[in-house]
Amino acid sequence: MIAGKLAGKTALITGAGRGIGKATAVLFADQGASVVIISRTKSELEATAVLCAERGNNELAMMVDVSKVSEVDLLFENIAEQFPRVDILINNAALFDSGLMAEYPIDRLETMLRTNLLAPCYLAQKMIASVDPAIGGTIVNVSSYSGCVGVEKFPGFGAYNITKYALWGLTEILALENKHHNIRVNQVSLSGVDTKMFREAVPPGTEAELSADEVAEKILYLASEDSAPLTGQNILLPGPGQM
């Protein structure tokens, strides 16, 4: 068995083809986890799978659109064939879109909600059903400063901001409801992270405060026993200039 903070654990990481998800998958593999990595983009998913396999761990890579219940159901059927359970769920996949709320098309808002809120909820339901209470489990939801009270929002990205407010509510409720089932649920809320999604969304020349590797380290902390018995918490992760 590979040694590490996550040795013997199976971790499901969404949005694992690039950015935060990719960095988290590789770090978890380094820490001994068997990783289930999903993404909508085949080439990116395959690249992450190669890096995880190089660590000598078991891995399962599948193209999955988390907003589609049928694809998530198929994912968990495949997981059950290879692993006894999912010990760790990292809800990282998200959409980022612009537009003023007074004009924002409702069908686009529905798509955003399905990916950024309903998918983490359904994935959590499926994961919780597979957890062995004697072993326990952890869920980490990846969120944003834009979903926190009292901090500046991203102007013009109201739909995204709303979904991240809702994700924090989901985190709190899941933590409360599963506290006595040995399942911890926490959230990390980020400032700007140097990812493709960030660079495509912000004006040219805008600098990100964080790297994907820095975020992955915080996710590892919340997913591992290092953070026990912490649950129901929203960890703010600002950049160095915001500390």
C-alpha cells in the first residue's frame, strides 16, 4: 500500500481535467489515494490520468457531465465495480459566466444552477450512500469569495455569485445532517486562481492571487485527518496581498 495522508482512501474529484481539479488529483495520488477523476474534455482527462497512474495508484477516469443525473448514476455504477466505496468527494467542477442579472436568460441560469449547485448535491447524495460509517468520509466543496457575505463580488457575474452563495448553504446543511454519520463536510472559498477559467473571464493583464497547487494543498488539508474533527466550515483562501 502506498504511504501518505490518504492511503487506503478512494477520492472522487470533479473537474479534474485541468486547473484546481487536476492539481488536486495529482496531489491526492501522491498522498496514496485511489483517484476517480472526471471531466467533460477527453484530452484533458487523459493527461491527468497519466499523471495519476505514474504515482502507482489505482485510478478510474471517465468523461462525465455532472449536470446530468444519468451520467452521475453511470459513474457510480463504474466506481462500485472497482472500489468498495467513495471516501472523499471533491466538488470542484463549475461554470463561470457573465451577464447582468436584470437581463440574464433564465435558461442559462438554470444551466449554471445544475452544474454549480444541483450536481454537488446529487454527487454528495450518491457518495454518502456509499460511505462506511465505521470508516467515515469527507466532502470538500470548492467555492469562491463571491459566495461569502461581506466581501466584494465579481461585477457582472451575478449568476455565478448566486450559485456560490447557495453552495455554502448546502455545505452547512450537509455537515449538520451527517455529523453523526461520521461524514465531515467543509468548503474552501477562493480569491482569483490562475486557471484557464479565470484567465478567460477577467480582463487581460489581471493577475490571479493563487495557484492551483496552493488551492490543492488546502483541499488536501480538509479532505485528510489533519483537519478532523472540523466540519461545517467555510475556509477563506485569499491571495498573499489579501492576508
